[in-house]
Amino acid sequence: MSSPYTVKTARERLARNLKDWRAKRGLSQEVLAEHSGLSRVFLSRIEGALETVSLDNIEKLAEVLKIDIVDLLQH
């Protein structure tokens, strides 16, 4: 999955991929946050590339999205 803009950092890549996968799965931020145990505000900040995220939390998001964690970090 990729968007048309250039991603410069790992944080931006995660933000883009998370938004893309969430949309592909038809999930709102609220639903993804609830199922992952993260707050919607924190999730919004992740998607805005404004927040540092632990590998544990990236893994939680990948599990809810039913994807491999690598899918959230790839180019």
C-alpha cells in the first residue's frame, strides 16, 4: 500500500501505512483505538507522525489490522 507523497522518516512511513491499512480495513480511529487498547488521541498523533510509538504498540495495531508488523514499517 502506498500513498502518492514522499515519506522521509520511519515515523512518517508508519503514519502513512497505518492510515492506509486502517482505511483498507474500513476501521475508524475510534474502533482501531478501542481494539488495540490505545487512546484515539494517541492513535491520531501516530497517524499525524507526531508521536513516537513502541514496538509493542505497533505490534498491537498490526494484530488488530490482521497484518504483519512489517507491513506498517515498509516503504
